[in-house]
Amino acid sequence: MADPTYLHFAPLRLAPGSVIQPGNWGRVLHRYENATVTQQLFGNAWILARELKFENVRLQNFAEKPSRFATAFCCLDENGARAYQAKVDFARIQVLHRVEFVDPTRSAHAGAIDMLDYPPPNTSFLDQTNARAIGYWSGNVVGAMEIITLSPLRVVANID
């Protein structure tokens, strides 16, 4: 029986055999910065607040789950991948790849992509994000899901 494969978006086309290391999302979040002398910002404070809240909920209630700051991200199927793309790649410039886990024994978690949406207007950001984080880490998957893993991902094929 063949090892399972997943789908991963990257900003450039990667050759089969290329290895995507976990932790890139965390690296990007750590690069977020305040306005510089030129008043240019890097990053989205709302996304950073969400990720910090998700990490706080994980540490308090789901410490056995891998941190989103330290993992690689992929989807189970193309429908899930396209739902993910619609949320994070509005210009549709990312390239979809079929990938496999380099080390399937490393920790992984499946979370509902919809839990990452902004809370509804006129609601408490912290309360709503806390509830979404609990849903995400509980694995209450409804609809499209993402897989986060501490395993590096090996590119098997290009799809786009």
C-alpha cells in the first residue's frame, strides 16, 4: 500500500524530491514588525493576535499537539486545498504540490480551516478566537481541514 500523500501550497514551483521544512509560518510571524521610519508595516496584527491566542489555548489545553509556529501545513485533498487557497492566496499565485511526510512518526494534527476565519462583526475578538481555537485543537472538523505536522514534507509532484 502506498504512503498517503497530501497537498501543499508554496510561493514557487518546487521540483519533485524537494523537502519543505516545518516552521516557515512561525518564521514569518516572528518577522512581523512595527512601522519603520518609512511607516511601512510588515504583517497583519489580527493574524498575529489569532495565532498567539491559538498557541495560548494549545499550551493550556492541548500541549500534546504540535505548535502552528513549528509545523509544515498541508491539506488532505484538492477541495480542502482550494478552500485554503481562497482564504490565504487571493491572487492565486501559489503553486499546489502533492507532498508526503518525510517522517510520518512525527506529531501531526488536523484542524478545521474555517476556525481560522475572522470572528463575526460586533463580537469579542478574544472570546470568539478562543472558542475557535478550542474547536480547532479539539479536532472538531467540519468541512475543509488542514494538517499541521512536525515532519518535513517531500514534494512528490506539481499540480498547478
